[in-house]
Amino acid sequence: MSASTITLPETEPKAAEVFAFPQRPQDRLRIALHKLDEALRAQARATADFRNAMGQLKSKVGGMQDGMMAYRDALDRTATDIDRAVKKAKELQETARRMAPHS
């Protein structure tokens, strides 16, 4: 005798399915192998999804790294511009001090 499935009405939760336990060892083995095959296919899909997600993460991290490098370069240029501006301001301050009338 092969295994049969008793399904409750659709209003019941999915977990309410009841499976008859197969009586013959070859039926139990066939069902076990079928469940194992399903599990292996699910695992293969999950592994493929995980690899895909890791590839996307690698791409995003690479983009973020590029953005951080560009930001660092912009900060370096800004720091250089500020250093030049401070130097010019000091030069102008010294020029103004020399040009101011001495009391």
C-alpha cells in the first residue's frame, strides 16, 4: 500500500496536513528518498541565491569603496585649498600690518 495524504479544508492552516505513515519498507524508502531529493533541490536553490546575494554585496561594497576613495580625494583637495587660503590670509594680514600707520 502506498502513502496517501489527507488534506483538511482550505480554511485550516497549511500545517494541519496529516500524512499517513506507509506500511511497506520500500514505500517508506521511496518517500524518504523523494523528501531527500526535494531537500537537496531546495538546498541547491538556497546556495545559488546565497551566491547571488554575495555577488551583489561584493558589487555594492566595491561601489561604496570607490565612493569613499572619491570622497577622500575631495577632502584632500579641500584641505590643500584651505592650507593655501590660510597661507594667503596670513600674507595679507602681514601686508596689512606693515601698511598700517604706526602709532
